[in-house]
Amino acid sequence: MSTFTVPKQKQIRVIVDTDAKCEADDQYAIVHALLTPKFQIRGLIAAHYGNLYSDDTMSQSYQECQKILSFMNMTDQIKVFHGAKKAIEADNTFEYSEGADLIVREALSENQLPLFVIFQGAITDLACAYLAHPEIAGKLTAIWIGGGRYPEGGDEFNLKNDIHAANIIFQSSIELWQVPMNTYCKMQVSLTELEAKVAPYGDIGAYLFQQMLEVNEYHSNNPAWPRGESWSLGDSPAIGLMIDPMEVYSEMREAPLVDEDLHYSFTGSGRKIRVYQDINSRFILEDFFAKIEKFSKENK
């Protein structure tokens, strides 16, 4: 059993929006969130990840979230919500999914605990929630893993899957912490480290490691990525920043406008967002390793 408790006034409400079946790192971040006592998990939202792999990637994310909860015997404790099936077409053409509705309901509830909504893929569901209910601005903090390096921007998977949604949120008044690609790629781990520190710990540890190996093999013909013996747990900074905001690694910057080539531009009068240019990767990784080991030992 835990030897400490997180004071109620330090706890936060958390919604995890995840393109869980896209690659191999979302699953690690989801498990980390579920094992963190500071968090009151209000739900998982299954996000789309374009149509590169399937015509219904949101459903694949939904099934993956359910699988993770099953391995952890948490199916009855945590609910999974369907997100939007595709990117926003226009400000008046979008899907108000049950995931978007969850965001709105939590933001507008009378619960006084701070609400954090993290996005491990496209930021579609938040943009849909905001378009339908702009009054949610000021009632949540969004953390987004996505976007290219500042100030130029550039090709990045999560941004590419819904540029319009990103521009909606950049131009909104929703509090936003952005972790761009040059920062989230610092979450490097070797497969050997995962084999030693994740694989031995229960059904969920074995699954996390095995699906990493499968994805590593699936992409093996790509000449540039992955490297073969390493991976980046790029979604995990969102978890670490809710445990400790690490403000020293961030700066307040003007929110960009993103063009169709994924490049940033600035008017000089845009609103400010928090952008992370660094991250304490070892703090985040070691916290996860300790928690999955502890969870395994407590649930034998």
C-alpha cells in the first residue's frame, strides 16, 4: 500500500484524449495517468489519427483504451468516450462527440478541483467542444503534445491531423500548454530499459513492452524511423507536467497561426500560451517505472 497520500486540495481532475492505437507511446502515458494518485481521472477520450492506417482510427483508439483498462482490471472504474471520427472541416462543420461533451460537462461543473485535459494526438475534440460551448474558456487547462519547433513550425504528426482545430485553440482564450516536437522527442528510452523496467511488471507491463516491439517491427522498413533499439515516449510529458508544471522549462510565447504547410506565422498581437522548450525526462520516466512496479506488486 502507498505510504503517502496526496492532499485533496492538491489533486486535479484529468481527462486524457488519446490516439491510443496510433503508435506505441500513448499506452505508456495512459497507464502512467491511471497510476498517479494526484489525478482524479474523469475519463479517456478516443481520438482519431487521420486516415493513414484506417478509415476509422478513432474506433481503433477506443478499442485500445478498453484493452489497457482490461489489463489493469479498471474497466469498471474508468469510462472511455468516443471522440470525433475526423478532423474539423469548418467552424460550422464539426462533430460534437461524446468526448467533446465530456470536456464541456467537466469544465462547466461545480467541482472546484482544477481541470486538466491532455491531448496526445490531434486537438480536434477540444476545438469541437469550444466551438459548441465557448464558455469553457477559463475553466480548464489544456496540455497538447503537438506542433513543430518554434518559431518556424514544420511537419509534425499531431498538428497535421487537424490544422484547423489547432488554429481554433491557438486563437481561443483557453489556457494552453504546448509541448512541441523538439521537446517531446527528448523522452528517449531504449528497448533494453523497457525490457528491464516495464516488461516484468504484470499483464500490463508485459503488454506495453510487447506492443512496443510489434510497432517497432511494423515500421522497420522506414529508413528514418524508428532506430531499431530505441523509442521516444513522447506523450508522457503531459503526465509529468500535471505532476509538476516545471515552469522553468517553459516560456510564454505568442500563439501562432498555422498554414497548410504546417509553418507558423505571428501577427505580433496574438494571445500568449505556455510553450515548453525542455522537459525533465528522467523525472517523468522514473516516476512511471516506480509506479508500474508498485502497481504490479500490490496486485499480485
